Amino acid sequence: MSTISNIDLHSHTNASDGALSPEQIVARAFSRGLNVLAISDHDLIAGVKAAQAEAHRLNELLLAQDPEAPVENFIKANARILGVTNGTLERSPQERLLTVVPGIELSSTWNNEQIHIVGLFVDVDNPELTNLIARHKLSRHERAEAIGEKLERLGFTDARARCAAQATPGAAITRGNYARFIYSEGKAESTDAAFHKYLARGKPAYVQTRWSSVPEVVEAILAAGGVPVLAHPRRYHFTNHRLRRLCTDFKDCGGMALEVSSSQQKPGDRDYLKQLCEQFGFAASSGSDFHEEGPFRDLGQNIDLPESLTPVWRCAQAEALGISPDLKQRLVEVTYKKSPAEEAAAAAAAAEAARPAAARTAPGTVTITVFHQEDDAQQSAADQAAQS
Ligand code: AMP
Ligand code: MN
Ligand code: MN
Ligand code: MN
């Protein structure tokens, strides 16, 4: 079983290491029934305005009931809907409008660790924020060069240029881009394996970077009128004690929220973050950290926020953007089962992935997978395996 939320406050476009353009991610958000989507690329805001413009265009089509208006095509007849919390399945055009939240995921260094802080509702033209972005752009550029050189010494020809050629022109290169490059070269079995083999700390292509401090990042977000959110706090693999120290430091310099719910959390993590939120008096955020289509991480997927917390979308900045303080997280519970046609498509995709890298087609199409009702037992076993 999966839930799909109408609010997702963490996502990436191809302005950094996501696979979809701002227009494509907005189309996907409509098709998955989102009402609020934050674009939060790594250390840049380049995708925000295009996403906002596209949402505006599609909202107008919806209100005009234009035949070209977006449809929610993940809820087709052959998906099994188990229930809808806080709303109904069928919604009017007004209920399906999308607000794009201007956001950014800023890298920071805290006690030699790389910490991500999402800034939501930021003024993307604010000079303090754009100065920080300019500094990080330089750091990213230098690091991308250094990683490229290391990879070249490890046998990858012309790594920097060829990795950049796979990204959007001018995109900020992250390790996520290098992971995809390494995978596409057939030198790792997955992007995750590329991290384990080459890019993670202590691995041969790792390059230490000194990002801005947590207070510097928080200050820039606050200066831009935004809300600083500590991103995926459990993904740093800190002890509880160390995470609490980070929360204390984050709070002391003006941090306002914790990302309590994110995709692919381990059991127990959400409960622990809920406790931290309550103890520190943080607001709560929820975001998928969507980068590209995959079975376990998608827009709105499995990011239910515990109802007792104060959601970050109920702040003054959200209201100023037109988000009603009454907006609730609507959760569509769906059971997935591939249809025979999709089984065939998945097999074809697997065969495609097994072909030599140079012959493969580029990722980036917006496809929503829809599933049949049969054989729930098999699927729930797969779901449980995925969550473990
Ligand atoms: P960077 O900010 O350049 O250090 O890159 C961090 C990004 O790399 C993250 O936001 C993820 O998108 C990606 N990433 C981090 N760890 C992994 C992993 N184990 N497997 C795949 N991608 C990862
Ligand atoms: Mn990323
Ligand atoms: Mn992150
Ligand atoms: Mn992210």
C-alpha cells in the first residue's frame, strides 16, 4: 500500500540532479493530484520561476475546463483505491489547483558533516540568498572539477565534460549527477552502488567541500523571508545525541522546521522525528525528495505527516502565497499491481537497461504507472520488502 499526499515540500528538477524539467515536474504534480509542490534544487533556484509559470498556465486551463487541462491519471479505473483521508477522490477544478512553493535545498557544513537545509517560501531574488547561491555555485564548480579529475585517474575518460553533457546546460553538478554518469558507464550497478564504490565519504572519488555554516545558511533563508527546514534529519546517520545537538544548534540560529516525513523512511524514524519536533517546538514538513521516476520515491508518495504536529504550510509565508491555513494533507491510499501490459513494459525497460550505455535512451519522460487490482497479496509482500 502507498499513500499519495496532495502536498510535497521537497523535489528536484533538472536544474540540479533531478531528471525532469520544471514543466515536466509540474505536469507530474497535477497528474498525481498535488495542490502544493515545493521545488527545492541543490544550491540554486533556477527551476522555480519556470515551474511557477507552468503551474499558472495549467491552473488557468483547469479553471476554464479546457480539454487540454491536466488530468489525475494515477487514479485510473485499474488502480485500487483503498481510501481517501481528508477529502474525496473526485474533485472540482478549484480543488485541483497547484501552488508551486519557491524553495531551495542548501548545503551546509556542521562539525565536518554535510547537512541539507531546505528553505521554503523564499524570495528568489533576495540579494543575501543570491550571494550565498553564487558562493555555493563556485564551490560546486570546483568540486565537480576535482571529482572529475579523480574519476579520470580511476579510468573514466573525460569524466567532468561527459557528466555535464548528460545534465541540462548550466545545471549545477552534484554527486547525484556523477552517480548517474558512473551508472551509465556501466561501472556500477545502480546510482546507489556508484556512491558506495566511488562518491561517498572515504571512497576514491570523494572530495571534501566546505559549505557555508548552518547559521549562515539559516540567515540567508530568513533574509529571503523563507522558512528554514532541516532536511531528512535521519539520513545523516547520526546518533540520537548528535542529532539533538544539531537540532539545538539549528533552533538557536533561527531554524523553524524539521522534515518529519520523507520517502523511504525506516520504521520508527518518523515517530522519532515527531518527538523531536514536539520537544524543540519545530513546525513539521513533509517532502518526497523526488529526483526521478522510481518505484519507491515519487511526488507525494508515502509522506504522511502525523496529524498532531503543526504543518509548516500553515505559516504566514504560505498564506501570503495563497495557501489556505485550512489546507489539510489529503492522502489517497492506493494498492499497486502491474497490468500485463505494464509487466511487459517493465521487462522491456529492464532489457533496455541491460543494453550498452551508449545505446540507451535518455530518461526524463513523464509516465504515470497505473496498476491492476489482482493479486494484492503478492504486491503487499513486495511493499513490505520495500519498506524494510
Ligand atoms: P551533493 O550535494 O553534490 O553532495 O550530492 C548529494 C546528492 O546526491 C543527494 O541529494 C542525492 O540526490 C544524491 N545521493 C546521495 N547519496 C546517494 C546514494 N547513496 N545513492 C544515490 N544518490 C545519492
Ligand atoms: Mn539530489
Ligand atoms: Mn538532501
Ligand atoms: Mn533533496
